[in-house]
Amino acid sequence: MIGRGDRGGPRPPITAPVPPEPALPRPPAEPRPAGWPASPGPKTATRGQRLALVLGILFALVFAVWLFSAILTPFVLAGCIAYFMDPPATRLSRLGVPRSLSAFLLILALAAFALLALLLLYPLLIAQITILVQRLPSYVVGIGTLVRDALERAQEAFGPEVVDTRLRDLAVTQAGQMVTFLGTAVARLIGGGVALFNVFTLVVVTPVVAFYLLRDWPRIVARVESWLPRRSAHTLRQLARDTDRVLSAWLRGQLLCCAVLAIYYAVALSLIGLELGLIVGLMAGALSFIPYVGSLTGFVVAVLLAAAQFGSWSGVGLVVAIFVVGQTVEGYVIYPRLLGDRVELHAVWVIFALFAGGVAFGFLGVLLAVPMAAAIGVIARFWLRRYLESPLYLDPPRTGG
């Protein structure tokens, strides 16, 4: 018999297994250009890196303000103007007016208004200063007489044991010196106020910088927003919107309040015959930017001047009535209608910020005080909400032994 292998056809050849080919060596990596990282960094930033970024930005801002504080005033003032003028410029742009043209028209209108106010008010203020300098000796005599009469009546009512002659003479002398000091200080402040600012800075640099900032404001905001870290971009945008809401409500409302109060006090004090009523009213309205400080300062100065000029308590009573009405209207009409509940800046916080900024950086610090106070207030409220929602606050108290 023939086996299966012996059946017709040749047998298949027996082949040995083929060994695998040896792996070829990899070519050397090309060198990276200078400045490129040797290997990609981590995909997420560490907590230390985020903290270093925040502290570095804060340090750079504070150092820049300290280093360039002597030249930053016109730029900060231009930024404030651009911030105020951005809403009307945006409205004009929506109506089809080019952004450059709307920015130019708004800055031109603001400059014309400032020039007109200077041409109208400055001669009046100079005339008021002249009256103050000329009448200052008679004011001192008038208020001294009024104080002496009041102390004589007090001596008759309470006896010489309470109010003696030396106390009366001392009070009259101090009252006269106080009026002299206030009159001289106001005269120097108003007369030399223009010398506090560089004419070139106010007339040329500030409007030009304000125009460019107002023209490019949307692009500047978009560029800064594109630089925000993606991890915290949403939170930072919300904080910026809250700061803008608080700051715009307070500043625009406060400026309107100052304008209304300045007009009211100047007109009312002039109508009752106070010779320096115009300057005192404008001063009281302008200083109302600092809560309660403007009205209180204007009240004290107006009462002293009324006592010196009229020499009777009836004139002082008219001044007191004017300021009582002004404070009532301010507290119950102007502030609720112009500001409402949108303002979240406490008066004490604003006063502290203004004085702290003035002490630290002078007029530049005053300009930066309210924006910084608004931003710090918004951040503080944000972290307070985070704290009230965190286990640090919600962790239940311990019970038992």
C-alpha cells in the first residue's frame, strides 16, 4: 500500500523559520531653537503659580503707581473721562456715528463746557476773593461783637462764676483769629488753585489721551479680557461687571448730587445777601463728593461769615435753615432718585479711601481712591459669599465630651 504521503505529486519542501529583522536605531532628535522649553510643562497650573501671578501683578501695579506718580495724574484723569464718556459714545456708535468721530465730538463738547465754566466762574470767584480780602477786618470785628454780646448774656444768665471777663475776652480773640485763618486759607486756595495744575497738562495732554482712550475703549476692554486666565475668566468678568455697576452708579450719581447742591447753596446763600455766598455754595457742593464733609464745611464757613457780616442771629438762622433744607432734600430726594439702592459703598469706607489715597499719592491718590474702594468692596463681598458657603462657616459645632 502506498501511504498518503506517497500518493502522486512531489512533497512540499521543509523551510526553516525566518528570524526577525533587527530594529534600526532612531535618528537623533533635532535641537530646539533657543528659548524653547525642553519639554512641555504641566497641563494645569499649580496653586503656587496662581498665587505668584496675582501677587506679581499687584506688586507691579503698586510699584508703577509709586514710581510714576508724578506724571500719572493726566493719564488717570483722562481714563476717568473716557470711562464717563464711554456710554454716550457707544450710543452714538449704535446710531451709525463712527467711534472716532463720536469720541472727538464728546471730548470737544467737554472741553468747551470746561472753558465756558472757567470763563464765567473764574471772574466771579476772583471778585469774591477780593471782597473777602477787603472785608476781612470788618468780619473779624463783627463776629467778635456777636460773640461778646452772646457771652455777656450768658454772664448775666449764669453769673460771673461761670462766664468771667477773661473767658469772654479769650473767646472773642479766638473767634477773630479763626475767621482770619479761614478767610486767608480760602483766598489762597482759590487764588492759587490754578497754579496747582500744569496748564500744558490740563489743556493738551489730558484731552488728547482721553480722546485716544475713548476711541479705543471697546478694543482695550476686549484685549484685557482676552488676557484673563481661562480658569478664572468667568469669575473675573463677573467681578469686573459688579465693580463697574457699583462704581458707575456711585460716581455718576455723586457728580449729579454735587452739581445740584452747588447750584442750590450758591443761589440760596446769594439770595439772602451773603456777600461770599457764591464761593461758599460752590465749595460746599464740590466738597459734597466726600460724604458729609462738604455740607459740614460749607455750613461752618457760612455760619461764621453770616455772623461776621450781619452781626445778628437772624442772619445766622437763615443760613442754618438753608443748610437744613439742603440736607433734607439731599437725603430724601436727591440720593434716593439719583442713586437709589445701586450704591454699595458705605460713606465711612469712601471717606477713608479718599483720605488714604490723598495721603499716599496726593491728587492722584484721590482720583484712584473711589475706583480702588469699589473694587476692594466687590472682591470682599465675593469672598464673604464664598466663606458663608464653605465648610469653614457651615461646619457644625462639636457636641459631647
